[in-house]
Amino acid sequence: MDSRAPSTPERQPRTGRRGPWHRFARNPRALAGAALLAAFFGVALAAPRLAPYPADAPHLLATLHPPDRAYLLGTDNLGRDILSRVLAASRVTLAIGILSMLVSLVAGILIGALAGYAGGQVDAALMRLTDVVLAVPVFFLTVAFLALFGPSIPGLICIIGLTAWPPTARLVRAEVLALRHRDFVSAATAVGASGGRIIVRHLLPNVVAVIAISATLRVGLAILTEAGLSFLGLGVQPPAPSWGNIIADGRAYLGIAWWVSCFPGLCIFLAVMAFNLVGDGLRDAFDPRLVV
Amino acid sequence: MAAYALRRLAALVPLVFGVTAITFALLVLAPGDPVTFLIPPEQRGAADLAAMRHELGLDRPLPVQYVSMMRDLVTGRLRSFGDRRPTLARVGEALPVTLILTAASMALTLALAIPIALVAALRPYSLVDHGATLFSLLGISLPSFWFGLGLIYVFTEQLAWLPATGIRPTGATGYNPLVIAPYLLMPTIVQALSILPVMVRYARSSLLDQLAQEYVRVARSKGLRERTILRRHIARNALVPVVTVTALLVPFLLSGSVVVETTFALPGLGQLAVNAALARDYPIVLTTTAIAGVLVVAGNLAADIGYFYLDPRIRDG
């Protein structure tokens, strides 16, 4: 089934037993990713119950304690239990990853749909802007923004989201351009639907699959960006834990306490990989030609 | 050629302008007064603050400030709020480190990506191809600073083979390749691994595209050797998208250098930018972002010149 040329354009193509979800379910890598992702979300939701200690409780007699039965993943230089901190951080990191993806999605959809539907000068101006944002080493601007305005979680979500929208905008624009001269759009125009209604009710539903695939892959990138910023000290601020800032905490003790930096990094790696596996799996199932 | 390069260059000027305008907007919108970062608390009389503000030109209208900052930046008169040295001098000290790191990691990436992509494309869906795909997945999921710390743990802490921080031994100066190579080895590997998956993916699909073309079949039916077909016919065509990706990855590498330079304490542009932003050194922040923009433009220009040589359709038309 070709999701780009649905036979009933107003709605998503029916996904029967042999449809994309069937293909997804038969792809072992996609399933592994989905299982890993489910595990991360499950653990994040249950984190307060699973954590053996409060995340910021200092065990002053057990500083830089190697992993053992009492402290499964060891402790940091203040004697805080790494497992408890990693669990608490999983909520922070996943929340920032998903919320910033939503910000970039909203911005990308608005800009892409507007450019694709309006065409002409509006399209040219918006795509020029997209090119500029894509070409700029945005990390320099991100660092400047967070240093100047002071690092905060809402600031982090906004800046990661607002620098990550161009690929989504390009995808949505391309899809809208391909759809906007189709008969069902002319029909909607003929019965007097407004531009906004056509975009929201008729065009966007046809782009959902593409957006979902891109969004899944974006969460992984957002998690990596947040981790890097937190590592630099510009992301989540201590004592609140994030995987990135726990790694930064362990950096000074790398030679004597590898476990502080090792485990949170492993979490970032596995979480990002899970999002990538699911995103790739969705792409292969829904639209193998798509380059996201 | 010169006219072509100039035309491409002119098209990229708005980019540098846009970057500096955004940076300036961030600077003036930011809460807090840079002056309070420059004067110790005990000397912060209202008169002192006003005098300092006047001295730095911060009491003038914003458009005037922007234009004069940009003019001073271009003419080299813009000075750091911190040590009062020209910003271009400060950036000039940091830039070679970032440039060497970026060039070395790009070279390493190309040296690895092209053979990997070639093997993967010649035997699609073989073990090597699947291996390359898996490796790509691991590469794009790996946080670079964590990988960097892992390398430091193994090669510095455990084996004591490589130095973990800085660009050269204390006391040494200059960029003698033999002296700085041990310092740059780990950062280069980290940077290269971060872009290798993208490069392999593009090079592979570009090669597959070309291999499926009619002219390849013609060349084969003429009885040309596979090696000749690859070198004389496919390589040139397949390299055009690779050049595009190389240019697109320059901003990515520069962004990555901020984190990698911090991980390995390399005194490059990224580290300068982070420290300046934290210290509210507006002129340095503006200069580093502008220079980063210029580097991106330079990367694009290099790609355009690359097309010029690779593709006669661009050269002649």
C-alpha cells in the first residue's frame, strides 16, 4: 500500500492485516526498539517506586562507592546513589525530549504547511529562513541563549524545539505541495472552505504518517542535545539530575570512579537508539522511500 | 571561475548578517546588565556603572550599538569586555584548533566512509552492508562526550598512552603536527564518528543510484573492467552528493566542537564561545558566532567549487 497516494484521500489509508503495522510487527529491529522504548517509559513512570534512595540523599560514609549490593550502580562524590539519580533523571530527560519535539513539530508544521499552501513569495521567504536555520551552527546560538537567559527547563525545551524545526517544515511543505492541487482540495475550495480549514482538515491528516516518523527520530536528537547541554552545565541545573549532568559530575573522578559517568551515558545511548529503531521501523513500514 | 565563486559568495552574505543580528538580539534581550559582571561588587556605585556603560557604548541606541559593533568587528577594533584585547585576536588564537580538528575529522570520515560505502553498495544486503547499517545506528545514537570520556578512561587513565586535555604540552607553542597529533587523536575520532553514519548512508545511496544507471550497463557491455568503470565513470557522478553532504556537515561538526572541545579541554572556538557566553562577554559572543557563520559559508563555497570541478554541466552552464 502506498501511503502517499491514498485511494480515499480525506482519511488515512485503511491499514489492514497486510498493512504497514503488519510490516512493522514483522521487523525484528523495530520490535526491539519498541520494547526498549516501552521499558524506558515504564521505568520512568515507576521511577519513584523503583528508586532505592531519594535522588539527592547524600550517603557521606559511602562516597564514590563502587557498584555493589547496597548501591547497584555505585555512588558519586557526594555519596548519592547513581541508580536513584539515573531513575529520577529518566523522567526529566524523556520529558524534555518529547516536549521539545512537540515544540519543533508545531513550528515545523505551521511553517511547512503555510509555505506549501501559500506558495509564491511567502513560500520563498519561509524556505529561505529554513535554509538559514539549517546552515547556522545552531549550537553556538543555543549556548549563547542559555548562558544569557539562564538555564531553565522551559528555556531548554523551547530552544531545542525552536532550532530543530527545519527538517519537519521541509517534509510537510513537500507533502502539502504534492497534495494541494489534488481534486479533493479543489472540491473543498469549491464549497467555500477557508485556507486554514483546508490545511487542518484536508491536508494535514494526509501528512500524519510522515510527521510521526520524523517526530520519533527527532526525540532521539533532542535527547542528545539536552544531554550535551547539561554536560556543558547549560542544561538541567544541579541538584536536579539529568543523564547529561550526572556524566559531568563523574568527569572529574573518571580515573577512580568510572561508574558515575558510565551508567547515565549508557541510558542516553540506549534511549536514543530505541527512538531511532522505532523511527526507522515506522519509515520502512509506512514509506520506504522517505528520507527523514 | 572567479565570477562563479563571487556570485556564490554574495548569495551567502545574508547568512552571516542573519546570524549576527540574531545573536545581537539575544544579547540585548537577555536579562541582567553585562556591566555588573565586569565590576567587582564593592565598586558598584551608580556612577561607576554608568561610566562603565558609557565607556563600553552600552548607553547608545540599539541600532547604533549593532552597527558600530559590526563595524568594529570587521575592522578588528572590537574588544573583549573581559581582557580588553581585540576579539579577532582572541578568536585568532582559538580558531586554528577548531579548524585543525574539523579538517582532520572530515578527512578521517571521508577516508573511512568511501571504502565502507563502496563495499556496502557493491554487495547490497550482504553481511558487510548490514554491518554498516548497524554501525550507523550505533554511531548516531552515541553521545559524543560520553564516547570521548570512554576513550579518555581507556587510553589515558588505564593505558596512559594519550594525553586527555589541551592541544600541546605546557610550554610548547605552534601547531607542529608531530607535537599536537597525540592530543588531537581522540577528539578527531569522536568528531569523525559523529558524522560517519550520515556520510556512509549518503555515499552508499549515491553509489547505488549510479550503479543502476544505463551508462554503467553500457560500459559493462563494452567489456570495461569493473575497476575502470568505478574509477572513470561512477566515482565522479557519485561524488557530487558526497560533496553536498560534506558541506552540510560543517555546521554539524562546528556545533559538535563546542561539546568535544569542552570534553578534551581544547582551547578552540567552541570553548571560547561557551566561556564568553557564561561571562557575558558580548563582543566575544558576537565574534565567535559570526566566525562560525563565516566558516559555514566557507564550507558551502568550497562545496560549490567542488561541484565546479566535478560537474562540467555546472562549469559550462
